[in-house]
Amino acid sequence: MTAPQDEAATAAPEAAYRSRWRRFSPSMGWKAFWSEIVIVVLGVVIALAANEALSNWTWRNKVNDAEARLQGDITWVFLWEAELYVSQPCIDAQLAALSRNVLESGDVLKPQPVIIGSIMVQYVVRMPNRPYRFPVWDALVADGSATHFAPERQAYLGRVSDDMAQAREYMAETRRLMGRLLAMRDPIALTPEVRADLLTKINELRFRTAYEALNAQQRMRRIVDAGDAPSTDTVELFLNASGRHPSGSSYSGMTQFCTERGLPIADWRDYRKITVSSVPPGMGIGK
């Protein structure tokens, strides 16, 4: 009788143990698998770097183009400020004459001559009337391009934009006061109240123009320090002292008006006498 076979000996051999990691081994082998991963990662990194380089190049071109357009606006800002600074002594002399007239008139004001400007607006004192705009930078801020300028450049251009906003407020209030002073073209009765009101308006306008002339001097200094000032010839051409060009948006008429009447004017180069800063200490100015 045949002896029973040993069950342990006859049982099917147990499959060799394989770890989970080995069970999912790629068909091409781990070396080839990791080579593929490295290639993919390098491809993504190179693509991202190329995209970043292209973006930086694009923004550099946009900033350079914006700088070219900004130069025109900065030139106008400098010219307007030069005109305002040059005109201040002349404006103050006109206003001082109005004050004397109020004080020296009897019960009825001696009417003041009316001046009619190039835009056919009447007034009794002549002073610059400019828009004080800085549109290119405002547009760059609105579309997000301004953030791609160097921080110190952003600080400087932002300051110029703020200066123009302040100047527009000054101009709006100045026009209001000039409109009220038009009452002096008529022989109005000078009661104590009327006399005091006229003197108050005149002196308010004198203070505002003196203060804004100081601002103009500082703004010119700031633009010069940034390397953005127009040439001397450009400034002199705009101020138009000879009166060769008709006054208007392209040329000033203030210098000629004042010199023809023997009224004093200032030198726009006085900005050289002061120093200013548009950024916190430690930050430079430049492009």
C-alpha cells in the first residue's frame, strides 16, 4: 500500500512576496520612468522661464513707451509751473493796486478796467489759466502699468500727479475769486461791509497765488532733479517774453503783459536756490 504523500511537500509553492512599490513597477523600468519625469519637469520649468522672460521683455517695452509719452506731460507741467512762478510778482502787484483802489475810493468804487483774454473771458486781474493735467500717468495707474515702474520712479511720478491734482483745485478756487472780483468793473456803492468783503477776496487771492508760486518753484526743482526738465530754449520759447507768438495753449502771454505795464516778474530759474525731495530718505530719484 502506497504511503500517503506529505501534504506540505506536495502543496503548490507559495508565490514570492512583492511589495506594493514593486507590484506597480512601470513596464519600461524605473530608470526610464524617472528619466521621463525629469524631462517633463525640465520642459515645464523651461516653458515657465521663457514665459516669464517674455513677460518681462514685454513690460520693459511698455514701460519704455510709457516713459516717452510721459515726457510730453512732464514738459507741460514744468512749463506751466515756470509760467506761474514768473507771473506771481506781477499778479501780486495787480491785486495790490485793486486793494488801494478799494481803500482810496469814497462811497462809490472807482471802476477798474476790464481785461479781455485770448479766450474772450473778462477779468480785472490777469493770471495764468492752465488745465494742470497729467493724463498719461493717470492712465498707467488705471490699467496697472504703473506698478511695473521702479519704486522710486513710481514715487516721483505719483508726486507729480498729486501736484497737478492740487494745482487744479487751486485753479478752480482762483477762477471763483476772479469771477467775484469782476464786481470791481462797476461803480458799486462801498458800504463798510462791501469794502471789507472786497478786501478779503483780494487778500485771499494774494495769499493763494504767493503760496502756489512757492509750490511751483518746488515742483520745478523736483522735475529738474529727476532729469526730466525741458531745455532752457523750450522754456523761454513758451514764456514768450518778446510776444512774437499769440498767447494761448502753446505760448504764455503773461511775461509780455507784465513787462508792457511795468509790472515785476520773477526768474523761473530761481528753482536752483532750493532743494526738495519727493521720496522718503534713502530712496533715490531716477528712471
